[in-house]
Amino acid sequence: MSGNHPGLSNNFSRSGEKFSWSKDNLRSIKNIISKYPKGREQSAVMPLLYLAQEQNNNWISIECIETIAETLNMPKIRVTEVASFYSMYNTRPVGENLVQICRTSPCWLRGSNKITKTICKETKCEINDTSDDNKFTVVEVECLGACSNGPMIQINNDFYEDLDEESTKKIIDNIKEGKPNVIGSQKGRRSSENA
Amino acid sequence: MSDDLIKIKVNQKEIQVDKNLTVMQACEIAGEEIPRFCYHDKLSIAGNCRMCLVEIEKAPKLVSSCTMPLMEGMSIITNSEKVNAGRKGVMEFLLINHPLDCPICDQGGECDLQDQAMYYGFDKSRYKENKRAVDNKNMGPLVNTIMTRCIHCTRCVRFATEVAGVPELGMLGRGENAEITTYLEQSITSELSGNVIDLCPVGALTSKPYQFKARPWELKRTDSIDIFDSVGSNIRVDSRAEEILRVTPRTNEYINEEWISDKVRFNYDGYYQQRIDTPYIKENQKLSISNWEESLKVLKDKLKTLKPLALIGEHVDLETGYAIKKFMSNYGKDNVECRTDNHAILESLDSYRFNTPLKDIENADLIILVGTNPKIETPIINHKIFKAYNNDAKVFNIGENISLNYKTEYLGESLSNLNNENIIKALKKSTNPLIIIGSAFLNKIKNIKTLKSIFSYADKYKVITKEKNNLNFLNPYASRVGQLIIGNTTNNLCEPFSNLKKDNFELVLSFGSEHIADEQFNNCFKVYFGHHGDDGAMGSDIVLPTPLYTEKNGTFVNIEGRPQEAKKCHNPIGSAKEEWSILKKLSDELSFDFIPNTFDQLRSELFDKHPILSDYHEIIAVENSISITPYIEFEDCKAEYPVSNFYMSDVISKNSVTMAKCVDEIISTPSLLEKSA
């Protein structure tokens, strides 16, 4: 995987805007920290990074890292280490919809290459790139754990499975037009029942 | 305790070792050398380089010996084919991405990877793929980085966090993308940062000033002592011809362990800047070049008629101090002074030295800093306080609310805050409390009663007991304790120097003390013995060049009272002459009693007079401890810290270009001063 993947870059950047926790998040943080023994609050760094990413348009800026370090009373470099280690923390801005295409063997055998091509064509952006209208960022990832329903993609928090070129195009079109999409299998399967 | 000992076998040889050791430590006791990169005995165990693989009988696979605890009856094999093959495999992996740039690498010749590749490396690589390249990172003006060479042992990360106490280094990314960096590539803000250069087992972190200067086998090694603070860290000075090219630490577990401060490591370029290389005499308000014959003749005539006072600076060794004392004794008593900063002392050694042996600081469970900033005055002592802090010691601070790399509870400005109820409560609970009184107050104390009261306070709260004395006095000057031991002070009743009647003196001889430029000496004839052109030299009537500590032999007593020798590394610059030989010449011409003809004679006379000094490396015992008198009161005085800028605290570092860069890039960038908590 190339270093340009937004989750696999070691270069962090500033958003230029102050980052402070939303009221809801402050409440969840209190709850999360209470799960760990006293003096071990730093263990909460991963859930806090997740909250920060959610609140900060799906990416971790330096401001986020500094806020987390302050909240958990830990060195900034330690937060940075964790954020850079896991590929699901995006270290640079991504589009409104982060499209993650599974390219591991089962999906690939079922034609993930075609899905990738379709998505790149429909969103008008290349892999690891963000479209000009900032609607999409497309990345290739390793196994997302839905092998029996491959090929599949993940857009933000939702899985879209059993894809072919046509259904993929439709999903992208719906997002562009702001219409809702069917989540999960595009062939009407429930879970991973026999087709 | 036999309970802690277990029997194990190393290569079929049976040994008894402490059960709390690791397999690697046991192998070392058995005399087997284990190759390693990430393991370092002063740092926490990481176990990520895998070079220290050994075979343990009945274990299915090779194990990394640095992380493996011992067990009763364990049989360890370090020299089998399997072990060798395993280590060779690890080495091959390490070398996949390591560049083959040893010919242009500063570490070449003293590189762990190079050495171990001689044993475990192959002659050619089996990999055709491109090697990975990593961008170099900024770590400040001292540490040079070539990150492609990094093998990710994380020694530097652990050092910064655990020893230096500045968690600023880290490893970002993972796997092939792993990179060592400082947070946002800012400079490391530690006073001990240079030690990562020694720790780095490859050439990824090297010295910036030493870059491309020399190869290790070209250098001449001289053992010496750090004279830029009072700790007396053991250093080795590496020189080629008449130039010092680098300074590195020597291990001394009692003092500096394996670390030295950045000041002594990097300020050596200042040794050659602004040097006084020839005698000068003031003519028409301007110093002009003279020669030894002329200047000594003028000085001799003045010495015949005027009554002299000698000032001793912060870098003066004991032999010189003794020669000065002997020379001045021809003019009567009380005319030599090293306490030019009004350092208040009592008659005994335990009132001006660090009474706790430095290696025991870490055992304290309560530390009270009184008018001292150990972080910039004595970084090595600060590291030891940091160790105690990590062992859950509580640290209080009185004086200014200074920022340190550990948490302190600030109690207020004045000395009387020692009676604060928080401290009293903590002192009563503590089993091993330690008080450090720094120069910020010591130089301000006007009343001997205050010092006596500090002793009675320490006695009352069990800081001083029959077994130990944990009441410590800390000053940042390398010469001070030794000069006070040989009695180079004007007043044995220990009044501050400022109380001395200066009108009695008409001639001031300053041995590297800038206090000669003080207003109080304006009416005196001034003679300056020194190596660097500073304020002291500029205002003097005669300036005589003397060698630096690396250009002569000398004895220094460190802050805990341990005499150590700094050896001569190369010849003096210009026509500089050692102080004792100048005084010898003068006293011969003045027909004074000044016997020694050679330096060795001078030294043996010094040791005859003060036999306690001759026992190098041993802490001097206190003969008559201070008698405890009832507590009276602490006078109210405002703390004034002797060192405000770590990188420029003395005339040598003020002349160092490297130190100037540090001030620019580390101190003057305000955002870097904010410590991450």
C-alpha cells in the first residue's frame, strides 16, 4: 500500500481551526475514561482518537492530537504514535464519503478490480485521491471481513456487499444525488446466507 | 540472600545468579557475550531488534535473551549452530533496508551494526528489491539525523522518555513505514540530548558539530573531567594533533553513569575562540600586545609595593589553587578568595558540598529544592532527581517557580517557606528525605544564623541522622568545593565576600574570575590570568594567557567531595603558561618561599598538606561535622539563580558557536518551551 493512503501517512497537518470537544463527546469521554483504573486514563487514547476523527470531518489534525494529549494528560508524541500506527485514523483531510475498496484475495477473485475501476470512473478520482468537489476519497484497503459477500466496499460507516459494476455505479450515483442507499448485500441476501 | 539465587546452566557451565535477572544478564555473568541493538542496561527493555537470540533447552524456538526471565535449572545455549543461524537471519533482515554507506557514515569504525555484521553478516545480499529511503528529521542543532540508517531499536525514544524526561521522541507508523521523529520535528529540549548519539547503535543519530570531521581511529583519547558544572562528570576528550574534535562520556556509575550534559559535549569549539594567546599590557586605556618578559617585569614591580588580593574563578584546578595560596601567603593571611559570588559557608566541608552520594539521590522519597534549578545548573543531578521522582518521590520547590521536567509543588519565594505545613507533614511521613540548598539562596544569605538554622531544621526532621546526611548544598562551579577544602577563602568565619574590606588591597590578581571587573576594584591595579577574552580581561591592566583545563593536568573535587583528575590533552594555545609556573617565576624574582620546580612536586606537596585529596575517586570523609545549634530563624532573602541560560553559563560556552545555535533554536523559540505534560 502506498504511503499516500490517508491512514498510513506519518505526516500530520494542521487544520488551522481550533479543535475543542463537542458537548456530546465530552460526556462520552467522561464515560470512556471511567472504564480505566485511576492513573491509567491514557488507555482511552484510541476511543478518543475515534471520537475526534468523527467530530473533525473524518480526519485527525494536529489540533485534535493536542486536544487529546491535554484531555488525557499525556505527551503529544504518544498520541501521534498511536494515530499513525492504525490505518483507520486518517492523518489528512478526506472527502465527505471515504470509499474503501477491499482488494484482498477473496474480493479480488470475485472481481474487485472492476469495482475499483468503476468507482474511480464514477467519482472522477484516483486511488488515494479526493475528488474535486470533495465528495469522495477513494482508497484500497486489505480485508474488511466480509469475504463471503465479496466484492465489497465500505463507505464511511456502511458496508456494501455483493457488488457488480452496475450496483456500484448506482450506489455512487445515489450518493451524488443525495438519495438513500440499501446497506449490505446489493443482491438482497440477508447476512451471508446461501445465494 | 540465598533465596534469591538460582542455579542455571550457560553452555553447560553451571552458575548461581540472582533470580531477578534476565537470560542476557545471566549469560554476561557467565562470560558469554550476547549481540544486541535495542537492549541497553540503563533503559527499559524493548525486545524489538531480536539480535540477542539464544537457545534454551526444551524451548521449541529461539528466544530473545533480553526479555526472558530466568528459571531454576534453565539451560541456556549461546553458541550452537541454531543460535548462529537465527542471529544471521535477524542480521540479514536488519540489513535489507540498511544503506551500504559506511564509507561516508560518521559512525563507521565504532558502529555496533558494522561490528556485529562482521560476525553474523553475509558477504552479499539476497535481495534485489529497492531499499527503503526515509526523510531526515530535524532534531535540533546538536543531533544530526540520517534516518535511512535507522534500524528502529527505539533506544533514543526510551532515553528521551525515561532518562532525559522529555517525551518528545517517538516512532510513527508501523512496519515498513516506521520512522523515528521528534514531535513535529521540533528540537529536543533536553540538556542531555547529546547522549542519544552515543546510544544510537548505527549512524542514524550522529553529532552535528562532529559531522565528517574524523574517523575514530585517528583520534587520541584523553581522560578528563567535565568542569562546566560541579558534578564532575567523567569525560573522554578525543583530539587530533592540537585540536579537540569531540567529547564523549566515560562510564562512572557513582557520578554520571553513562551520560554527560550537552554543554560539555558540544561547547569544545569555544575552546579555540577568542583565546588570549599572548600577554597584554594596558597602555593609554587600551590593551596592547606585550611579551612575557615585559609583562612579568611590570607585574613584579607592582607586587613589590602593592598589597594583593587573589580571586579564584570557576574553572581553577586544585594545584593552581594551592600555588596561588602559597604565593599569597607571603603577603599575610586572608587574601585569596574563591567565593566571589558571596557563597555563604560554615567552617566544615558538610556546609558547602552535596552530602548525599550522587548515586543515592534516586533512593530519596522526598526532595526539597531550595533555590536551585538543577535542570540547568547540573543536568546530571536533575536526572537523578527525575529517577527518584519516577520512584514516587515527591518534589517540593522553594525560590522561583521554575519549570522542570517533573512535577513539583511550589511553596513560595522565601527560605522561611521551609516551615510550610505541607513540607513539615511530608517530612514527618518520609523515611529518606533530601534537601538541596542551591546558590540562589546561598549567595544571598547574610547571616550565619540562617545557615546554622538550616542545619538544626535538617536535624529536627531527620534529614541528618547518625547514619546519613541528606542536607545538601549545591553550587554550579567545578572549582568551588576543592578550593574551599584547601582554604582559599578570605574569611573563615564565613562572612560573605562582599563584607571584606577591599580598601586594604591595591592589586587584584584574578585567575579566570570575571569579578575583577566589579566596581569595587576600580581603584586597584588589575592582573588577569585567563584563557578567554571576557569582561575580566578587557578591564585589566595586565592580561596573562593561561591554559584551558584540557591543556594541563589538574585535580578537581566534585560537588559530593570526590577528587578526580583532568588530564592534559594537547599543548597550550599561543604562549600560554601554567599559572603555577608564572607564580614560580615571580616568587623566585621576589625571593619568596615557593619550592616546587615541577608540576609533580607541586602536586605531591599539595597531597602532603591535604592527604584527603590524594585518594582519587573516593568521597572525602567529613572530619568535624557541623555541631547542631538550636533553631533561630531563616532570614528573608530573595532567590537569585546563578545560571539563567544553560547553554551560555561560562566564558567558554559563551564563545561556542554550537552553544549560540542552541540558544537560537532551542531557547529562543518560545513554542518549544511549552513542555508536554
